[in-house]
Amino acid sequence: MKLKRVLLIDGDILLYKIALNNEVETDWGDGLWTLHCDETLCKADVDAVIDDLGASLQADDYVIALTDSSNFRKDVLPSYKNNRKDKRKPITLKALREYVLEKHNGVIWKNLEADDVMGIMATEPVDEERIVVSIDKDLRTVPCKLSQDAVTVEHIPERMADYWFMIQTLTGDKVDGYDGIEGVGIKTAEKLLKKYTNVPLLDLWKIVKKIYVDKGYTEAEALQQARVARILRHGDYNKKTGEVKLWTI
């Protein structure tokens, strides 16, 4: 029997792009400028993108994941995403979040980012086919079916997901405000772990810890970076209480 196909859509990226792309700067002369955005047009774009995704990926249903206002990673690393706190958000973003929650199967789970919601839902044992739809590289750290171009679907095995999780632990993510090992970018990290793309996570973690220590960091600092880098999976979160089981091995 054919399984129901459900899309797990990254609502953070979707709504941000639509809200930003619909902003219009107007020069009224004499140095007077305004910025405006038509909320109705934004909502129409949301409807159209969701319809297009459903048709392109032949989906039966969908969920749109959004980030909560509280974030467990701030308890792990207080400086997490501090680099974004003063950045202006698109003016209709809040309205679009409310629209998606009301009209489009939007979900917010306490203390989680949209990535975590998708990661957990994608790894739950269910009798349906779930496909993560996101351009975010972080979702490659989750064993799942992933579409990053809204056309094709890639299967990411658990060991490959674990490999990318450890790569992310080494490099950190400057966009998200955690640094990993200073001077270690994606190319260096891949070189360090190139022999270990298909080994158990415990073995990978031992190697990553040693790299941290060799670079002058503590094992505790390595674990802190790993816990921030970890996109949650099934078993890492209590939906009733909102409590996160921090990664350990």
C-alpha cells in the first residue's frame, strides 16, 4: 500500500523570503523614504508556494515548522544567535507566522527551532512518508528524506547524517553564532574526517574530541558545540513538557 506523503516545510526560511521579497522602498522626495509591504500579496505568495511544493513533490499533506520564541540552545550557549538580535526582521513576518498557524498547518513546539521540529518529525516511527523541505544545510545532519530543490528527494542515511553532525561540530556556524574550532572551515573539517564517512557515531565523536583537545580546547567545550550543532531527532524531546534531552553519547 502506498504511504501517505507528508512534507515537513521549513517555515522560517519560506516566510522570511516571502516577507522580504515583497518589501518596497519608496522615495517621496525631499529625503523622505518609506518602506511598505502588502500583507495580502505576501499571503497569496505563501499559498502559491505551498501549492507548488505539493504538486512538485506529489504530496498528500504538509506541515509548516516554525521556531519558538524560546530556544533551548540559549541555555547551552548563552551567546547563541546573539549576532542576530539587532537585525531588522521583515515587517510582515509576524503577520505571516500568524497566518500560517491559523490557515496552513503551522506548528511551533516549545523551546525548539523549526529545524528541530522537522528533525523530530522526520525520524519518528510513523506509517507515512515524511520529506523535509528546506535549503538549510543543517538538515543534512538528520537521517531523513530531504528535498533542497523542491523537485528531487535525497535519502540521507544515519551514518552520513552523523558524519555531517560532526562536521558541523568542528566548523561551528558563524551565521548562528557558535564558532566551533577557530580556523576550521568546511574544507578542513572534511579533510580531517574524510576517512570516517561510514563509521559509528561513537567512533566519530572520539576523533572529534581529540581534534578539539589537540587544538587547545577542552572536552567540555567540544560537547557544548556538539549540543548546539545537534538538530534534534526522535527521542531527544518531550512534547508534553517541552524538555530537551541534551545530546550525549
